[in-house]
Amino acid sequence: PIRSSSALVLSSTNINRERLYVQQPPIAASGYSSQAFAPHFPHTARKTETKTCTDCHLSEANDNNAIMAQLLLHGTNFVNLVGFNAYVGAEGGFEAVRVTEWDEPQAVLGSYLHKYAYPDWYQQHLDRQRNLPEAYTQKAGDVGCLMLRGEYVFVAEGKNGFQAYDVNAIANKGFSDRIITAPFAAPGHDTHLETPDASCVALPTNQNININLNAGDLILKTNQEQKMHEIYRYAFVTDREEGLIVVDVTTLVDGEPRNNFFERALTWNENGVLDGARHITIAGSYFYIATPRDIVVLSMFDPLKPQLVAQIPMQDPRATALQFRYLFVSTARGLEVVDVTNPQAPQQIDGALAPLADAQRIYLARTYAYVAAGSEGLAIIDIEKAEKPTVYQKYTADGAISDARDVVVGSTNASLFAYVADGVNGLKVIQLTSPDSQPRFYGFSPEPKPELIAWRKTRWPATSLSKGLDRDRGVDETGGQIAVFGRLGSRPFTLDEQKRLYIGPDGNPYFVTDEVEQERFQSRPEARRDDRRAPGNSGPRRKLGSLELQGQPLPN
């Protein structure tokens, strides 16, 4: 019963037409993200068009994992905003590639909307053979992962370590160098951290937040806000030699320009369990880290005291992605599935495999998993039934996509797009839904109909992409609030409250159907009103009929 009430991003242009900042999500006074939510009555009182049991509980068919993720406000990655630029990591640096028009509506170049909103510009795009004309590059190490948050891109650069780059001026024509390591002299700003071989970086959220604001009586008592979890203070870097490195990054949002220096808060690799660490997925206070041997599960309820929870042996795991109860893993075999309903005891699902020859990074968007599958292009996997993933399509755009290594998906102006880091071929932009290719693209999760609409040959082979801004995620998988709620005292469910919707008293998941078992009901003898009537009321007594369940709890 929650709705999005504001997905605000801000841009500013001065009198000289210099774009001072572009699509910046502000931070709420409470320190939370301003991608705001509010309680919303779920319309369960009507006779038709109402909610059913499987809208709020696990379905007996186990086909509503994505719906549950949306219900609990974990997010589904479907409506994420990639925005004006797509940030592409590469072997030697990274690029910000412009993928939309600046004017409103900001149509993706080459898209259905672009064709009809800006026909002249669309024709110019076709005349360029759909090549994207504008990009800004930054030389760096071999980029394994990168993440845009606010004005900074956080980058894991292999042998070059970890660094945050300032991209505030990425669209400002008044700047000759639009991606910089520091906005002023290096002695006053150093966001580079040396590590032997940084493979990936993740922040608990890509929404703009400031945990330092989340304090004091005005916020916590008068405004009745929840305390943010300490995990939101840090960036987490995986290193092939040193394991997990924890870095406090709140200095970049505290308004003090003289303390922007990154230091290690923790380096952890107990007994070498993270040797060769190559990818990290953060799910609230649980981390899933891929190594060449297994998936390592860490409890990070105290982010400076990691606890080893489990190790899941798998064949050459490369990357992971989480949706509610299931962790999806790309391995040498393809896409595999792990049940993490109880993260303390993860269970690999036997037979849950979508075979792929070279599965790389994964992106989950509602009932589909998008897998960068090397020479097989973009693999689209149906995960509506998470324990039975099936290959929906392998899309290569007639051979144009032949080295796919990463993929992200986002929504722009009611259409869905995939952005593929296609190795030596650069960046590919694919429209997944449009009125032309998919006239019936309405509903929770329309079938994707991929169509290559734009591309750019990057300076170096493209290896990774920054995920778009989360716009439907207000709380993490362990109940940690991320986004502000717009009514006094309102908040998302805590973890214990979430579990009531799917975990029974015995500690195991329970499942429901939408079918009412009529045989469990019987008519009750007619009840009569008390003989007492209002003075002067001489009319007949009304008969009351009802249904009663015999000695059993009301079925869902």
C-alpha cells in the first residue's frame, strides 16, 4: 500500500546556456533519498478490480516473486532512470555517452518517441547510421564496475585501485574537461584509494543520500523518522587480492570541501575466503560476493565487523543479481538460481538453469533477467517462475552484438530500453518495448521485443555499465529505509513486518491461491434483531443472513 509521490531530478541552465548540473536527485532534510513515497490505500474494498491474495503473499504457483519485490518496495529495476548519459566502463577508462535529447521530452536517440517528437533530428540520427555522436572519456585503469551517484562516479579500476570522479559538469559547455578527479588542487581533495586489483564497487544505494543529516530530535522525534543503517555511510570495493575494502564516502555530501579524502575503514579477507573476488551484490545487510570458486555470503549488520554466513560452491560464478527471495548467478553453465529466503541458509535450486555458453553480468527487471552473454548477445530469460528460468530469446541484432559483457535496463517516457556493454563493439542501445514493436506493451511486465536503435564505438572495449537511478526502491531487503516518506510517522515495513506476509510461524514460507474454497463455508441460521426497536418504528424486523467458516481460519 505504497505509491511513488515524487521521483524528482533537477537540472539547471544559466543565461549562457551552460548546463550547471544535469538530472541531480536531491537529498531530503532527513538524509533520505528524495525519491519520495507515501502510504496509499490499496483499494481492497471494491467488488471488482480489487487486490487478491497473491498480490501480497507468495503464490502457490511461485510466480509472483517480482510482484512481492514491488509490494515490499525493494524495487524491480524496471522504471530506473539511465538518463541523459549512459556511463560505460572499459578496458582503459570510462565514457559518458549521451543517449537522449536535451529538450523535453528527452527522447532516447533512435527511439519510437524520437521519430515522432523530433523527426528532423531522428533523420539526422539515421543519416549517421544510428551512431551516437557525443561522448566524454576519462582515462583510468581497467574498469570492472562503476556506479553513478549524485555528482560522482565511483569506479573500480583494477590495478589503479578505486576512485570517485566528479562529473557535475558533464553537460556544461563552459568546461573543457568534464570528468575530473578533483574540483580544485589535489592537496585539498583526494578520492583515490590504492588497492592491488580492484574488481568491483557497490554502494548500498545509487540514490542520493546523506546519513549525517539523519540525526537529532527534529528529525528522529518531531518528524518521527527512522534511523538510517550505518551501512549507508560506505562504499564497498572487492579486490582480487585483499578481499573486501570498506570506504567512508559521506565526506562527499557533508558540505565541507576540505575533508574529501578517502581512507580505508576496513580491509577484510578472513582465511582468504574472498581471494579472487570479482563481483558484489548488496541486499541490505547481506552481501553476495562472487569468487572463482563460490558465492560468499556475508552478514554486514555491523559494516565494520563482517560475519561469514555461507559459501555456495558453484562452477566459475561471474556475477550475481537479487530479486526478493532469489539470487541469480551467472556461471560457466549459464544462469543459475539460489533460494535466499533465509540468507543464513541459502539453497541452490536443483535444475534451475538457463544454459548459456558465456554468461556474464545480469540485470533483473520484473519477470525477465537480461544476461550479457558474450557471443550469444543479449540473453533474455523468463524468470516469472524464479525456480524455473527459461530462455525467452537470444538477441544479437543480426550479429551486431557479439561480445556482450554487461547490461542495464531503464524506462524513458513509457518505453523500456536495454544498454549493452558490447566489448570490442562498444555501447549498444536496444528498445525493448514500443507501440510499433509491441502494441500490447501494457501491464506489469510486457514481453520485450528488442530492436537495436543506437550504438557507439567506445575508445576502449566496453566492459561495464552504471545502473540507472532506482525510482521504485524505498527500503532494502533487511528493512533499512532508503527514501523519504511524505506523511508524518509513515515508513516502510521493517524486516519482521515484511516477513509476516510470507513466513509462517514455523519459520518457513507459506503459499496462497486466489481461489475461494466454497465447500469450507456453510450458511448460518438466520439471525434476528433484538426485539427492541426505535420508538414509533412498527415495521417488520429485518432478517440478517451471513456466511460462517466452520472452525478454521479464514482462507487467503
